[in-house]
Amino acid sequence: MLAVKPWWREMIETVLWALVLALVLRALVIQAFWIPSGSMIPTLLPRDRVLVAKFWYSFAEPQRGQIVVFKYPVDPKRDFVKRLIALPGETVEIVDGVVMIDGVTIQEPYVQNHDTLSFGPVKVPEGHYFMLGDNRPNSQDGRFWGFVPAANFKGPAFVRYWPIPRIGGLNGE
């Protein structure tokens, strides 16, 4: 014979299981992030909200052009979001705002606000990545604080879910 639990116990168990499931999902699978600054304009605007696939880099290598959320190398308590520009072992150079990887200019249709800053050439160390914001004149990025260790990556931002009129995928832009 099956014992019937009181309604309040069922409610508490349901809430606890939902909380455990939410915590596991947030820790291992997907996490929401809020965009605080204009460093990724026009791709991401201040107050946009994105979802990050935290498990992704367990199965796939990071790719140039992906928008990645990572722990800021200077202060790992802070999260940053930037675009992955150069991979380990590549040489990155910026001449008058034009980005070159191993001497070849890369196409960056997502950059609308260019600057004239020059940087490098520098070789990206193994296990590290070079990140830049899309809004180059207004972005604190790898030009100023260096490379991001792979261990700092949280995952690629793959969809903007807020505000509603701007809902959509990110890394296909």
C-alpha cells in the first residue's frame, strides 16, 4: 500500500528538487549574463541579456569570431564578454585599427566603430586567446590587458534573450 504524503511535504520536495536542478543547470550547462557596457556595440548593447553554453568547450575548440564570456584575467571575480580574435600560436598585429593574423588581414563585418590604434605583433601563447570588443574605441580588451587563459573561459554566448525585439542568435552574425 502506497503512503500518501501531505500536500505541504509534496510542495517542499518539489521546490527543493527544482532548486537543485536549477543550480546544476547553472553550474554545468547554461548561464544567463547581463551586458553592462558598450564594448560590444553594435552586436551587444548595454543591458542586453545573453545565454552562455558553459559545457561547449568540453566538446569543441574555441573558434575565431565567437563571442565568449570569460573571467577577466586581471580580476577573475569579474566576467567579461568579448570576441575571440586570435588562437594559440597565432601572431596578431593591429595596424591603424586593421587586425591581421599571421600577416593576413581578417574580415570583421561586426566592427562598425574602428579606431587607429596599433598593437603588436605578438604571438598568442599556447593555452591562451586574444580577445577584442566590437566597439574598438570604447573597449578595454586584449590590447590593454593581454591574453585570456583557456581555463578562464566560461563558454560562448549563443543567443540574446532580452530585450524581446532583439532576441536571436549571436555567433552567426
